[in-house]
Amino acid sequence: MTDLRLHSDGNARCGWCGDDEDYVAYHDAEWGVRAMSDNEWYEKVCLEGFQSGLSWITILRRRAAFREVFANFDPDVVATFTDSDIERLVLDERIIRHRGKISSTVNNAKRALELRTEFGSLDAFFMNYVEPDGHRPDALGDVPAQTDTSRALAKELRRRGWTFVGPTTMYAMAQSMGLVNDHLIGCWRRDHC
């Protein structure tokens, strides 16, 4: 994998997406693009938690199933899930069947509702954790695994009862949701984000 990869369409992209069609589509349409709905913020936090210890492509390829079983990541619905719902999901082979991560998704729905009540929206809360301007990575090695901002976000979420929200996981979420622009210099998407 090289830092930038020139594709047949003439566009240079961040090398992490390689040539995989799912990864390229995700890179081009979603990664680094700010989403504003509560469902999108909640989904991304949860999916990044599920990704912990796995590759993102594993999650991306199961995302449709995750969306189906978690009611399109509507925190109002997921917050009502019971122990029997968790047991049902642990048996669903279409998703990652990690009991702790599934339970965390239900817990975090309740925490998301609390944030929404306090801040008006999840977007209003998460926008307090935009990375400072000036980060311009030339190479994949210039991209950190976590930052002071992601550590502060993880600490605040944990204080509020969220789980599977460590600083590395929160930095990955920040990258994907446009709280930081880690598209490499020379990537055709950098200026769009």
C-alpha cells in the first residue's frame, strides 16, 4: 500500500482504501464528511466500537445488517432493547456477535438520548470536539492514532456512561465524521472535506 494511490478514473486517493470497491466508495462519499443527524452520529460511534480489534472493511461489509438489526441506529428505538433483544443479536451471524459490543450499543443509545436532551442534538455535542485546523498529512505515517481532542472526547463520553469509546476509536470516528480532515495532501477528496 502506498500513501496515495492513482486509480483508473484519474483520481488520487488515500492509499488505505486500496482498490476494493466498497472501500473506494466509502472513501469517496463518506469518509471525512460531516453528518448531522443523531442517527448518523450514533451509528458511527457504535460501528467504530464494533470495529475495535477488527478491520473497518469487516464492519463496512456488514453495515446493512447492522442497520437492520439496530433499527437504522435510531437511538429512541435501540434504547428500548431488552436482554432478550441482546440474546437474539448475539445469535445473528450477519453482524459481529460480541455480547459486550452489542450491550454497549444498547447502553450508548440511552446515553445518546441524554446527550440529545442536554445539547439539543448529538451534532451539537460532537462539534465541541473538532480537531484544530492546520493538520495536513502528506503521508499515512503523519496521521495519528489519537490526539488530545480524541482523548478529551473519550474521557467525557466515558464520564457520561458511554462504553467502547476509547481515544483511538473516537479519533477514527472524528476522521470519518469530518471532525478532522485526514485525507492526504494530493487526495482528490481533501479539498471537498
